[in-house]
Amino acid sequence: MKVLRLDKADLERWFVNWAKTREVYGPLRQSSSDSKSISVNKSYTDWAILKDGKFPELGTGLPKSPIKKFFFPQPETLFTCSKRKGDPDAFVFKEPENRDNARKVLVGVRPCDARSVELNNLPFEKDPYFQANRAKTAIVGFTCRDRCQTCFCKEVGGSPVGTEGMDIAVTQLDDFYMAEVITEKGEELVQEGGGASEASGEEISRLKESKAQVESLFSSMSDPAQALEAMKAKDLFALYNAPFWSQLADSCINCGICTFLCPTCYCFDIQDEVVKGTIRRIRYYDSCMFPLFTLQASGHNPRGQKVQRVRNRFMHKFKYFPDRFGPFSCVGCGRCIRECPVNIDIREVLKDLLAVE
Amino acid sequence: MSTTNSTITEDIRAKAKQLLSSGEVAAFLGFTTGTLPMTMRPFVARRPEDAERLVWNSFCVMNLANYLPDLLKSVEPPRGPKDPPPEGPLPKVGVLATGCWSRNIVVQIQENQVQRDRLVILGIGSRGMVDRKKVLAQVDGREVWTSEEGEHSLVIEGPGFKKEIQRWDVVRDNCQTCIHPNPVIYDYQVGQPVSPREVKDRFRQVNEIEAMSSEERWSWFQEEISSCIRCYACRNACPLCYCPTCFVDDSRPQWVGKSIDLADTSIFHILRAYHCAGRCTDCGACESACPMGIHMRLFTKKLEKDVLELYGTEAGMDPDVPLPLTTYKEDDPQNFLITEAVGQTSEAGEGVKP
């Protein structure tokens, strides 16, 4: 694998050069120009277009939203058709005309978020929309140097310096950067960015040292591989009937924050919307926290109670998904913990699940 | 050092323990500390020993009234949909209530969502709850590892900083303009009643919005809600939102689109606010729950002001005063519905007879 050494100016030049033919996104502070007392005050970073070589803001933890919207947009138009009388093609569903075909580069993606794309790829393996979005989107990851209070990537099989899902992995070493070029897409970006030198052997060993040091900051509460195997071996109904679900439901308000801001929640619903004589069939985010999620045409709802809905989210992530696809459906980014208004902590739930006999 | 909040915590624990031990209540609803600083977890104590976990501080931002209808149902003896209600009184639930939460309980009683005789209310005079987002804004959005609360200050610590903040500077907007901090109904008082603060103009923020031109106002509204992810945390955190099927979830007919199209998001926020007209107590739970920092309580605050101006009432202040928008009176104000036509010509006025 090719490893390059870059200064900050080199990276900035890359961003400028990429922006000539692609949309370059990175985490930026959401600010408001307004000085009124009612002004929109947003002290967080979120994904936005990086203009004029602007450097992504990576200092304050993860951006508010995960990167799933670039692969699994909210909403995705699947088909469109005319509804106008007399139109010979009325009610004939067609590929949408104005599909967003722009190539994109996501800069400053943390290892947890990058890994989420690989995990979502498992259920979406044969999904043409996800795959098309993936083909046109490159991920330039930045490995972690610190951990947030809510980080637990190692517990669920990730790593703060992992490169899974990335096309290029950038690691900051004091005053310069190292870039590992992982995929062909990454190689293409390097060609377009231009002017970076190969790293020396000494620099590569410094990269390894730095990564090992960060890895040691993230000591895991348990052996992640063992935890995964333990969950797979557990009896589904023992987990399903565990007593702690009702306590979780006592606090939960059944909103969709955790699922919508989760990088690996991928459930959706499909609807037809009519706007000015055109029908568009859209796929949009759904949440197992919502009663409508499982409401059947008969009126029966197999998950009619809050406790059943709360349970499903965690059972899906830690039992159903690994049983079907292998890994946990969680990258340990901690967004659900940080954003939950009632402090439901997925780490506690995982611990409780692992304790079920 | 004993502070107002630590004294209240002790009192809550003692009273909740007594209520649970004596069997007077089947469950007691309060807060416990969770795994993160500045975020409290609503918590149901069901055994006397659980009462030790109850905590009171400036971060109890979720409105506990929100949980009452479901919690009351959950402590009833199980029965089938066609079984008659059990004989004798149903089990009670203990709950904490500040000024606004107690007013929400009054509204819930008036709307037949909870029964007064099934509640044991511990009233707390509220000193105002802290807005976690305001604290984060003070440290540039950096992570806060620990927060320690004194009587009038907060000491917060994070990566490379330790900072003392005056508590009042980070108290939520709704609490800063609150003139009813003490509960209007309760069975036991916990701590001391708070002397009402002098609030210069509690509708200051609404006045600011009203002063805008309609174009400015619309663009302010659109910008405010543009980050909405339709997670419905505002709705679900609200004690007024108890419809079995919310209009946004209805699919037959479908009132509103499901994705984050600005038109659909606008309809959601406008209708949510209007559903709260004359019922909202400005408890601020919606805004505290919002992950995106949308100031949706300003929408309901405007309606609170309108209802006060038109009907002279505030929601939930008195169980005997009916909610203005669910009752009809001969002399109800109607000038917001019927406006006098000015300079109307006869052709334009065809069919519109006075």
C-alpha cells in the first residue's frame, strides 16, 4: 500500500483540486449570521460543502449527523411518473430524470463512520441505489487522536485508527499528515490532488507508533470478538424476555433521534408523493421507535407497545443482525448516547445483554 | 456543602421511600443520574430501595407529566380489552412537579388523560433548568466530561478546559421568562417555594418575531426548521401530545409528507404548535429534546401570547377554568376570525353579505 507524506497545504491543495470535478464535503460549524436573541444558535459541526480548500473542522468530536445520507439519502427518489391526463406515459414509472450524479468526496470521516458504510453494505449488497451512491462517493478518512466520552468503537469490533470503508486514510502526526492510499478510488484522488511525496521508512514507523498509542487509549471493556460470539451463542428468547427492557421503556420517549442519527440504522419505508402532476416514489427513513413502523393493513400492530419497540432497536443491532450478517450493526460512534434526551446508553444495554444467561 | 438541590434530593428520596413502603403509590416517577454529565434520566422507582436513586438538579429538563398517562395504565391490574374495569380504587403513582409540569397535569386532568385522585404530587418550586446547549455553546461545542453544580454556578470540565459558569446565564430561555415557578397543584411541598422572579417582558422573543416583516418572519421560520430531521422528539417529549395516532403518522388520509422536504417539515411544525394552542405551559421540553437545536418553543410561545391576549387565560393555572379553545362562550373574542372589509366594492363583495 502506498503511504504519502503531506503538509497541511498539500491537503488543502488536494481539496481545491478535487472540488474542480467533485463535490467535497467535510464537517463544518453551523453558524448563523443573525445577532437576534432568537437567532439559530448551533454549536455543532455537520456535513457541508468545503469551499475554497477550507479545512474540515475536526476538533469537537463527530459531526452531528452520520454519513449515511450520502449513501442512503433522506429521501431517495426511486421512480417518477406523470399523472397528467392525456399523457401517454401517465402512471408509467420511470427512472427519475434529475438524479444527483455528482461525484462526491467526504473529507474528515472518522473510522467509526467509515466502517458504517461497510456494515450497511451487507443488507444493501444488492440494492442498486445504495451501490450507485457508493460508486460515486469517495471517503477520505481521518483516524482518531482522542476519544470522546461516548466513543466505544473497540467494543463493537472497530478501531479508532481503523481504515475500513476508507479510500484514503489520513493520520495527523504533530505538524504533518500521513495518507494511506487504500483503494483505486483513493489512488485516483491522489492523482487528481497531485504533488505528494512518498513517505520515508522512518515516517511510516512513526505512523505505526502513533496508531498503536491511540489504540491503547481505547481500552475495550471486553474482548470484542468474544462478545460478538457470546451474543450469537445466546438464546434469542432469553434475550427477548430479559427483565431490563421494561426499565428502558420507563425512560424512553420513543422518538427517532437514536435511529435517525445512527450511522447503521438503515430501515426505510416507501411512499408515493404527488407534486404538481408528477408522482415520485420515495424511500425515506423509518424508525422502529415509531408505532407506524410495524402497523399492518389489518390494523394489528405486533409492536404496539413502547417496550417492544425499544427492545427491537437493540435486538436488531446486537442479535438479529449478527446472526444474519456476522458483525454487530453498531460502530460505537456514541451519537445515540450523546443525543438521547433521556440518557439511554447503548453501552449499558450491550452489557446487560451480555449478562443474560 | 448542602445546596437547595441537594436538600430537595434528600426530601424526594425520603418521601418517595415512604410512599412506596406504605404502598400508597405503586410507582414513583422522578429522575436519576445517567452516564453523561448534564443529561438526567427519567426514572420510575417501584421498590422502596429504588428511591435512593432519585436525584434532583438543574438538568431535569424532561417534563414528567409526559409519562403519566402510560405510567398510570401500566400500574393497573392487567385486563383484556373487553374486561370491565376492576372494582375499587386503582393504584396511584407519585410524581414530581414544578410550576409548568403541575400545570400540564392540570391540563391532562381537564382533558381526561389522568385522574387527580390517582396521583400523589410532590411539588417543587423551580429555580429554572439549565440548557445543555447553552453550556456547550460557552465552550465552543467541545465535549464536557464533568459538571458540578453549586448553588449559583456550574463548574464544567472537558479536554483542556475547566470553567466556572454562572448558572443563570445558562438557564433555559423559557425558565428565564417564567413567572409561575411554583406548582399550582400538589400534595406535598418539597423544599421551599420560590419567590416569583421579576420578568421584564416574558414575550420579548415573540415581540422580536412579530416585529419582522412577513417575508423576514417566513425566512426566519424556514431557516429555523431547515435542520429538522423529523425524529419527533419535540412531539414525544410533550405532555400535550398523547393522540393514539398523530396526524403525521396517519396514512389514510396522508396529511403530510414523510421526508424532510421543507414544505412537509413546515406543516409538521406549524400544526404541532397549533395543536398546543391554549394548552402549552412553555415547559421547554420540546426544545431541550431537540438534537438539532431548533427553537420550536417560540412557535408555541406566540400562541401562548395570543391566547393570553384574546382570552385572558393561561393553560393549567386553575383546574376549574376550562381551556379556552375547547369551550364556547357567547362573548368569545372573534376579531381574529372576522375582519371588517375595507373599501369593498359591490362586485368584489358579491356573495359576501354582512
